[in-house]
Amino acid sequence: MTLAAHFDIEYLQYLGPDGKLVADLPKGFDPKTLVPLFKQMLFVRVFDTKSIALQRTGKLGTYAACLGHEATHIGIGASMRPEDVFAPSYREYGAQFMRGVHPREVLMYWGGDERGNDFEIPRNDYPWCVPISTQCLMAAGAALSFKLRKQPRIAVATCGDGGSSKTDFYAAVNSAGAYKLPLVLCVINNGWAISVPRASQTGAETLAQKGIAGGLNCLQVDGNDLIAVLEAMRRAGARARSGEGGSVIEFMTYRLHDHTTADDARRYRGEDEVKAGWTREPMLRLRSFLTSKKLWDEAQEKAWLEECGKKVDVEINAYLECKVQPVEAMFDYLYADPPPDLLAQRAAAIALEKRNG
């Protein structure tokens, strides 16, 4: 028998769930660099907790928590340069904060105010994308422009495990491989495409291998291990910037909260599964590792959490104090030059608001 092709998928991990090293650190890696990133992870968790409370008290619309994804999100954001382009889905707050998005903008978006999608910085990043995986193809387009202009920039897109089964994802993979685009596709595999388990929506042994057919470099990573996330993104970024082409990285993590605040995951996930997820969560292992290196302690964490609470409260108050936009504002973020039928709808909405006024 003659084999037409053969491939292997590397699995990258440095920290075990107990915070102990399971492999030698990357060459030249300094554990001290993890401290500010761990602080960012804590900030995201405080923000997440307070955002859920806002929704529960009727001060925020449906909200997608990122509990359990902190290492993956912070690692992705920390690995990008300001001039790069990020095309997120609707959950990557940590990465967006690292890129300069303000927490109040996130709150405005989930509060139904489209101004929250018009980031002050970074202006070159794409807004959130709710239709899953369409952002992957947008990022491929940005990567193509970088290649044509001979710019040393990369485009990074994120999607979930369910999103990796969409045609937009495969089209982005095909384009990136055909044209050797500087594109990094990050598949955040938390095991559930909303209520559908991974095994029910794809027959692929790994999600990373979905990039193989397109000719991309592919890697599977422990997404709860910040060191592994940083190293995977470093490799993919260096490869893309040097003209070697794109990558698909599958980050293995777990969604510790419901899909959104409009969901009840207890209807489809077992209690034992969630309990097991808490034993592997990213904060636990990184805290243990930093403590063992005498780079972090309980007093530092208490002080930082208090500061995080104050910082998040400032952002919440700024969001709550935002003047509500008029009803016609819903038409202002769709087209640069609205078509006639949309202008007619806008006029009708204004007239109705005045009549009910």
C-alpha cells in the first residue's frame, strides 16, 4: 500500500492542572512576564462576575460570559502587535482589553448600544461578530491585504469548536493556504457548540487537523495553560510574519458558565463534567505556578482584586451614565450609504417615536 499523505498534530502543554511543569519552559522564557498577564486574567474574571450581576438585575442585555477562557484570551491578546488586526467572535474580552478596548464599550454592546462596537482603540480591529465564523473570512481578507502590501502584519481570528464546522472557516483555511496568508485561526474548543457536544457536530479527531487540508500549520494546545498559549501564538506569529503562511491553533479549554445568560447549561451538561472543569481551570494552575516561584502571594491577590473591583465599577458607572441613543440610531451602523428602503424605514421609525413620544 502506498500512502498519499500522512500528518501529525503536536500537542503543546507546559503547566499541569496542579501548576507544576510537565515540560521544560520555552527557551529564554522568563516566568516574571506572567505576573502582569495573571493580573489581567484576574481583572477579566472580576469584570465577568460583575457583568453577569448587571444582567441579572436588568441593567444589561444577554451577556456571554468568558469564565474559564481567560488564559486563551489573554495569551492571544498579549501576543499581538498594535498594528495587527483582530477579528473576534463575541466572548474574547480579555484579548480585546489587551488590545485597548475599554470595558465600558463591552458593556455598551451587550446593553444594546452599537457605539460599543465602534472601538476608540484599536481602530483597525473588527467589531464583535455574532454570526459564527464569518469573521474568519474577514480576517483572511485583511491578511491578503498585508501580503499584497508587503506589510509585516498578521490577522488573528477566533471562533469556537462549533464555528470550525462552518463554511466560512473552511473558506478562510483554503484562502490562507492557497495564498500563504499571514493568518492565525484560533479555534477555542470548550467542548460545546452552545448545547451540542463536540462529538455530535464533527467527526474530526482534532479540530486542529482541519487546517491540514488547506496547507496550514496546525497545533493543538492546552488552552488553560497560559505559557502554552503564548508559545503557540509566538510560533504562529513568527511563521506568518516571515512569509511561511498561516496556522490553525486549537485551544483546549472549558466553558465554566452557561453559553450566555439566556442559556441554562444544566439541561445538557452533567454536574460531574462541570466539577471536573473547575479542577483544570486556568487561574488555579497559574496561581500555583507563580506562588511556587515566589512571584505571587495571597496579599498581592487580595490587594489587586480590590483594585480590579474599583476599576470595573468606574467602567460600569460610565456605561450606566451613557445617554440612550434615539431609536433611529439603530440604522446608523449598517451602511455607509443606506439604501432607499432602509432610509424609508428610518423615517418611519422616527415618525412612530414622535407619535408615541
